[in-house]
Amino acid sequence: MPSDRVVLVTGGNRGIGRAIAERFVAEGYRVAVTARSGEGPEGTLTVRADVTDAAALDAAFTEVEQQLGPVEIVVANAGITRDTLLLRMTEDDFDSVIATNLGGTFRVVKRASKGMLRARWGRVILISSVVGLYGGAGQVNYSASKSALVGFARSLTRELGGRGITANVVAPGFIETDLTAVLPEATQAEYKKNIPAGRFATTDEVAGVVTWLASDDASYISGAVIPVDGGLGMGH
Ligand code: NDP
């Protein structure tokens, strides 16, 4: 269903975020993306911001508000991995992943919620990971940052649910992006053996779920965790 609501996607210059932004553009939304480098896809407004920097994010939101209007839908997608086994994990490996994936979500959603409260309408969509609930060896930092998004969305649902705002989590499995391209062939084949669908997903298969969550069809869904993982995390 076409809509001209204003969307902001963090990390919209590549990967899953870029596919999400493209899909929103195709459905008629007014779309802004944050990027540290590069540009968002055609038809989007690119604003510069690092999600670990609250002041830069505030300025980016102000630019979007001036050019497109208040942000009605926010997709907290920007994220990083710093995988290594616990005993080798440094304070910086841990802190940087938490500061980007969890702290970044906090900063972005807090800033977006101001306009949503005023409008008494909003959609908050957090990009987590199957690893958040399923776990992953060498991913204590990443998994902790992603499972925390579930508590985040559910608390937000309790706090803002009465003001027309929904908050949901999308938990992708293995998706074909730069993040998974760095995995050795043998590792990729091993992972595929455990995925009932037998393959990684395309970014568009995640994007379609995100735009659906933003649509009127998903108006009564809040605090949900929607897996897009080909069955990998079933039961978690
Ligand atoms: P990519 O590595 O392809 O892209 C990551 C995006 O996040 C980039 O746009 C990057 O910007 C941005 N980003 C990273 N750190 C920051 C920061 N501090 N401030 C602003 N932007 C930042 O990753 P994916 O597209 O694969 O992943 C997107 C999301 O999906 C992440 O949250 C990831 O954890 C999650 N995910 C991915 C899966 C996969 O299989 N690919 C599976 C499950 C979840 P820049 O280009 O400037 O670095």
C-alpha cells in the first residue's frame, strides 16, 4: 500500500539498510538515510551521522525534519561485528559493539520519539539478529547487543504503546551482505547445512518485512520479534 510518510533508516548506504531504503522509496515513502560514508540509494536524502555521536544524530534529524518533515518511521539498522572468542575479546571489542548496536539504537530512537509523541503516531523497527537469541560462538558482544534490542522494543511498547507508537524487532539470519561475504566458503557451506531453507537470504527478503511492519497492515503488532532466517532460529 503506497504511503508518503517520512522514514529514516540508519546505515542506508549499503547492505540491508540500503535495501530497506530502496523498498520504502519504491512504495512512495519520503526516505532519509544516515551514512558515515557514501550515499543512500536514488530517491533518498542522505544525512551524515555516526550513531555513536548524539550531537551528530541530532543535527541529522534536524536536517531531515527541515527537508522532509518529522520522522514517522525509524529503522535502527546500523550495526557492526567484532567477533572473537571471549578470552581474546578486548574491552574495546566489547564496548564498540555495544556502543554502536545498542547505544546507537538508544540515541536514534530517543531522538525520533520526540516527533512521534507529538504526532501520536510512530513506527520503531529495530534490526537485531538470529544470533541475539540463538547465540554464536565468538559473538558474546554482538549477541548481547542484539538480544538487548528485544527488551528495548518491549519496554518501549509498554511506555509508548498508548500513544499510537509500535516498536518491533526484525531478527535476520544469514543475509548476503558485506558482513557475510567475509566468511570463508567452507564456513558459509557449514552454516547453510543448519538452515532449513538451505541458503542465505537476499537483502530484499528482509526489506519486505520491514516495510510491512511500517504499513497499516501491521498497526496492531508491537513488541514482536519477527525472524527472517529461513528457519535457523526456530523456537528461540
Ligand atoms: P553492513 O556491514 O553491510 O552495513 C552496516 C551498515 O551500518 C553500514 O551502512 C555502516 O556504515 C553502518 N554503520 C556501522 N557502524 C556505524 C556507526 N557507528 N554509525 C553509523 N553507521 C554505522 O551490514 P549489514 O547490512 O549486513 O547489516 C545491517 C544490520 O543487520 C546490522 O545491524 C547487522 O547486525 C544486522 N544483521 C545482518 C545480518 C547479515 O547476515 N548480514 C544478519 C543479522 C543481522 P558505513 O558504510 O559508514 O560503515
